[in-house]
Amino acid sequence: MNDTVLSQLAALKAASAPDLRAKWRELFDSEPPQYNRRFLESRLAYRIQELAYGGLARETVDRLRAMAKQYDAKSVAERKARPVHRPIAGTQLIREWQGISHCVTVRTDDFEYLGRPYKSLSSVAQEITGTKWNGWVFFGLKNHQVKS
């Protein structure tokens, strides 16, 4: 980070609330929201760095849009339901096994490995290793805890 960005970030901590709101107007060209000081500081810090170094990568923006579209496609009941702890469709899980890198793509209702659909990560892990595995543990999505 260059000195001017660092000095601007440091100045946020010492700034008064009216100064933070003025800085918001300067950087966002809008009225600041009625949130607490911590929110204003963190959002201003992000904006200062965004202006100095650039925003999110195009791939990240596209991914966020895809996630929002996937969320919007759900019904109200689905949105309120307890979320399934499953990676978002399109996520690629990569695991090295015996010197070979294996890539699995998460799909909406299943998983794809080597162009074939699998109902569970455990079935993919068994295909890779030849033995039964908890797929979530095999791909590092869940810590395997041994009870003593």
C-alpha cells in the first residue's frame, strides 16, 4: 500500500462522526446510511482501497451475480429454510490422491467427476480411492474428529 492510502486509512480511526459522514459523501456521492461508526469506517476503508487499487475482478463480479441469481430463483420458503451445508453449484473441489489431482464440480442436485454424475461426494471418493470414505472429509469440507 502506498503512503497516502495508509494515511487515509489511519485517519478514519481518529475522525469524528461528522467527518466520517462528510468523507462518505465525498467518496460515494450519496448520503451516508444511519449505521454505527464501525460500519462507516470499514466501508470507507474498503472504498479508499477500491479507488486506489481497483475493484473486484470481473470473474468475482460474475460469480456474485450468478450466486444472486441462484438465490433469487428460490422460493421464500426455500430461502427461509435451514441452509444445507453444501458448496454452491459451480464450485470445483480439488483433491490430490496418490500424486494425481482430482477435480469434482458441484452441481445443483449432484456432483460431476470425469464427466459423469454422482449423487454424493462419498461415491466420488470411493471411485477415486477404491475404498469407502466420507466424501465431505475426503474433500476437506468437514473435519474428521476422532472420539477418544
